[in-house]
Amino acid sequence: MKTVKKLVFYRSFGGINHSQKAPLKKGFSLIELVLAIVIVAITLTALPKIVTQTQKSNELAIKQELTYNAKTLMSRIISMPWDSRAFKTMCDEYYKKSCNGADVENYLKKRNSISVPVYNAIVLNRTTQRPGSLVAEGKIYSVGNRIHNHEKTYAPSISFTESYGFNDPTQGEPNDMDDFDNKNFESSAKVGNEDFISDKIIFTSYVDYTTSLTDKSTATKNKIRPENVKRIIVNVSDGEGYQTNMYFYAPNIGVSRPAYMDYN
């Protein structure tokens, strides 16, 4: 019987256990290095644009906040009477005495039908005065008709410091448009690093009746006699220097009676 011998050859790995994994290679291949360089280049190129766009978005948000804030404050100002001097004149005649601020306030609360008149503000053609008007309550005229100009006219406040009725002058609470002149409303920053409205200033002035309303250089509050149009400017700014101005031209055409509300 012939015997066949089988020879088996094997390679020795120096005693390494075949169950262990070979160590990972170190370093980058050429294609990995190229891809890394491309990604870094794209990131460095896009990063400034992202920062710029974020800054523009923040700037737009601040401007919108400034505009809305100015609009809110302006809406409060234009809801006030054009002038408050007539209230004292009416109160003086009603009580037959010289009324103070508290008397005027009581007078206005008792007479709910009162209306704010058109003031006799400027001279017409520098010879005659512009007639005023008021809701008549006499027997000759039905309620709601305008009273004859020879019966009653009201002169407006000569300066913006005069104020009468439903306000305390010592506390500076406004009761007409003039009372907001040169008022500065400041806000304080809260804890944290965020944008906020820091400053709100109001300017009131008269517009010369002989010029266009667009000619802002003619508006001034230092008038010998008041004019028939008041220009109100609300200037709002934030801590970063952004600011916005809102303009409103208030004509002397009379308004509804002043509204008031008591808080307990």
C-alpha cells in the first residue's frame, strides 16, 4: 500500500494573536488632505458674509423697534388737545373767578359736552385776526352750530410752559401737545447684553403760515404770536447710536373734548 504524505506550509507572524486587529494607519491620504483644504477655504470665505448678514438683520430689527417706539409715543402726543389755554378761560367765565389747575380739571369733568375750540392764533393779512369757533349752547343757535366769531375767540398759549387742567404742573404730567416739548424719556438696560431703546426726546415748534410745511427751517417755538400749525418731532435712539425721527404737523382746527380717566 502506497502512503501519501501531505505537507502544510505556514507563515509565522511572530507570535501575534490573530484575534487582535492591526493598528489604524496614521496621517491623511492625499485626497483627504485636499478635501480638508477645500472645506476650510469655503468656511473662511462664507464666515464674513454670515457675520455681515447677521449684523444687517440686527440693524434692521433695531430700526424697526425705533420706528414702532416713535410711532407709539407720537400717537400719544397727537391724541392730546392742540392747546389747553381755552380751558382756563372757560373755567374763569363759568365760575366767575380765576381758576387754578384743580378748578379747571373739575370744570372739565362736570361739563362732558365741552369741545376744544379753534384758537385765534394768527392775524389774517396782518390786519384782522382769524376767528375762533366753539360749540354754541345759546337759544339763538342750536347745539352743535358754530358760535359767531364776534362773540367768542380764544387766544392760544403764548409759551409752551402754560398748561391748564387735568394735570399737576409740579409733576409735569402733560395735558396738551406743548407739554411734551423738550421732554426726554430715558430707558435703562436690563441684565444681559441686548439692544434696547435708551433715549426718546420730543420737540414741538410752530410752522410759519407763509411757508410750506416741507420747509422745516421755518419751524420754531420762539414766536411773538403762535401760528396755526405745530410741528412735533419724536427723536428715538438706542445705545449703539441708531436713531430715527418721526414728524407730525398738527393744525389748529379744533378737536373733540379731552378724554380723562380716574385710576383708583
